[in-house]
Amino acid sequence: MAENNNILEKLDGLEARYEEVSTLITDPSVIADQQRYVKLTKEYKDLEDIMKLRQKYINCLNGIAEAKDIIMNEQDPDMKEMAREELATNEELQPQLEEEIKIALVPKDPEDAKNVQMEIRAGTGGDEACLFAGEIFMMYKKYCESKGWTVSVTSESEGAVGGFKE
């Protein structure tokens, strides 16, 4: 239970920051400073995701406490059975939520938000190298699409039989 309190303490501290950022992004002086506004809206989005996890976690802990209370104090066997099922469900959910919260609390790498520039060139090998470079391009393009990233080609030089020289 000490670990639960530790998680809740961290989340409660972040809740105060979430409320502060929520207020700041509506302030006209912050909106006028676009660089600060963009930074705060990104922070708000990250904190919002954590706050949603916090609420799920609190609901789970409350469900566990409530189910234990019903099991101890209720006389109706049907209510006790429903409480046992609820307890089992929430006790199974609790470690999953704790793990999600721990992952969400890991600081983001500042490099994650930056763009990537990649250059693909056919090496020695003539037409086959051009075809291979084309296949590599398609592989990266499909990977980016699967992640929801955008791809833009700034320059290309096609090979004689397909693919790319560069």
C-alpha cells in the first residue's frame, strides 16, 4: 500500500501543475507569446493523459476498498458475490494501471519532437542498387505511415529501370 500512496503523491503533485497550466493557457499574455503558449499546450496535453490515468487509478483503488467493505459487512450472498467479482477485476487492473502510470511519468526525450531528414542513395551496383534504394525508401515510407508520421520528399532522381539513384 505504501507504493500506492507514493504513486498518488506524485500524481497529486502533477495535478496541481495541470491546474496551473490549464489556467496559464487561457491567459491573454501567454497566448500573445506564441513560443511559450506552444510549450504550455504540449505540457498540458501530456499532463492531461496522466490525469486520465490518475482518475482510472483512483477509481480502481476506490472499487477495491468498496468491494472489501461489502464483503466484510454485507449479509446478502448475491451482493457478496458481485463484490468478489468486482474485487478480482480491480485487483487485476491495479498493477496494469500502476505500470502505465510509471511509464507515463518517465520524462520525455526532448529529441522526440524533432523531425528527421534522411538521404537514400544507390551505391555501386548500377540498376540493382537503384532498385534496392527504391525498396528501402518504400520500407521507410510504409513504416512512417504505420506510425502516423508524414513523409515528404524534397528531391529525387529516379534510376533507369526504377528505384532511385538518390
